[in-house]
Amino acid sequence: MNYAFQLDNIKVRYNGELALDIEQLNIPANECLAVLGENGAGKSTLFHLLALLQKPDSGDISVLGNKITDSQAKQRQQIGLVPQHPYMLPGTVKDNIRLALKLQKVDKARHTSQLQQALETVNLTQLADQTASTLSGGEQRRVAIARVLAFEPDILLLDEPFANLDSFHQRQLEDVITMLTNDAKRTVLFSTHDRLQASAITPHTIQLLKGKPVSAPLLNLFHGHYDGEIFHTKTLKIFAAEGSLSARHIAIDPLAITISSHAHTDSSARNQLPGRLTSISEAGKAVRLTVDCGDKFEVIISHQALSSLELSLGDSLWISFKATAVTLL
């Protein structure tokens, strides 16, 4: 398999605290991957490393099979990073893209065609002559993506592209990223804390928890301590399968949680919690429920199940899940 990035024994510290601690991470080339994690999980730090804008305190990074040394100019030209808060340069949308092409030393004869292609990709052709600073936040985000796409990098990194956007602009950007995933000649990584939004775009994920890649689904993630049988959050006691007493987090797959109108005395699910339904929303072809049990749980059910349960916002109900559905982290 070809890899866009290979990371070995990476450590990054801020003020003596580990921000990234990655023993080994291989990121396939020519695929789209979502980097998942809560705020502070290390997503932006990872993207700065991958964009070769920051060096790790220790460890090795390879880009497209080439180990990074002090000379990184060639590899940087292969990578395009769109930061979480992209800066709009003075002038029009076209001016922003032209300057990027000049800075990347793209042959001037190719400027017009590559500029036009980038605008079409992000659906901004009609705004090409508008002053970039007057655009909405979502439009500016797409300009920033076009600015990077114009010089045709092999790898595209999008750091929190959906942050601080309303639902309309998020959907527009989802369409852009989904289209980019169809290009089998480019690696695309985007970071987000919304697992369901990510899964609507790509099934491939890297999940970070406190700077470390983990395999558990980072939804229904709770902090607390484990006593050997029960995990204690601030408000709940949750039965868990055997694991390390040093675990400080749990994650519960939303697909492993069932909903009912009452507790089941004959159920094998050791965790049965009363709660109140606070949110119902679409989640691709399924339905996402938020249930407040003291801590808030996300639950995924089918449209058919929603209809048969006849649920309404504010309803009292029970959630249940087995101890084996609880992953200790």
C-alpha cells in the first residue's frame, strides 16, 4: 500500500504537556479520511505536523515515501493546508487564487485554466470578481480551498472546515469535500468533532483522544474513573467490561444503544438509564436522537423505529446498552 504519511514515535509537547503521542500512524494515499476528536484532542497540531509547518519534539515523518529531513521545500509543495481561520488577502476572489499560483511558482501559462478549474470545483465561479473580504464565512472557506486546489497539491488538509458555519454553508462545503473524495489521485484529510457529519462523507477515520489515536468511536465520550466494574462520571454509574483501572474515559457506540418507554427487568443490558428526549435530527439514512440522562447520549435508530416508537421532543424514555458496548480508554 502507498502511504501519504507515515508517523513513527511522534511526540509534541506544549509547556511540558504531551499534545501528541503517536507510536505509529500510517495514512493511506489517494483516500479521504476524517480526523475525529474533541477540542484539545490534538487535531490542529497533527495537521500542522502533516503540513510540515511544525516539527515534532521527537519521532519521524515520511511524506509519500520520503522521510522528512531539514530540507522540506519539495514535500511542502505537494501539500495544501486550509487552516481553521483562513485569511483573505486584499482584492477579489481571483486575486487571492492568482497570488497563490505565483507563490507556488506555477507556470504563468497555466494560471487561467487552473484558476477556473479551482473556482468550478468549489462552485464560486459567479463570485470570481467579488472582493474576498465581503464574502460570507462559508464562501471564504471555499475560496481558501480553491486557493490551495489551484496549485494542484497531492495532499489536501482541511483543518475544521465546518467550524462556525451555519447549516446551509456546512451542506455546501460537504458537497465540495464529497466531490473531492472522488478524485482517486489526491489524498484528502479533514478534521471535525462531529462523527456523524464525517461518516456522511467518508467511512475512513483517524480518531484522536488527548493526542493519541484510538480505535473506539468517539461519540458518547465521558470522563471519569473506573473501579473495576463501574465507570463513574460526575452524574452516572455505568457498568463496563473488564479493563484498566487507569481508564479515564469511556466511549459508547450510538448504534449499540436501544430506546424504550420503560425499563426491562429481563434484559441482558446491565445499563438501563431513564432520560428525556431533547433532540431529533437526520443522520444520513438514519435518525439521531439526543437523550439527557444526566449526561447526554447520542443514539442512532432507523426511521421505521422512530415511527413505531411515536417519539416526541420532551418525552420520558429509557436507554439501555450492554457493559460490552462500553469501551474503556
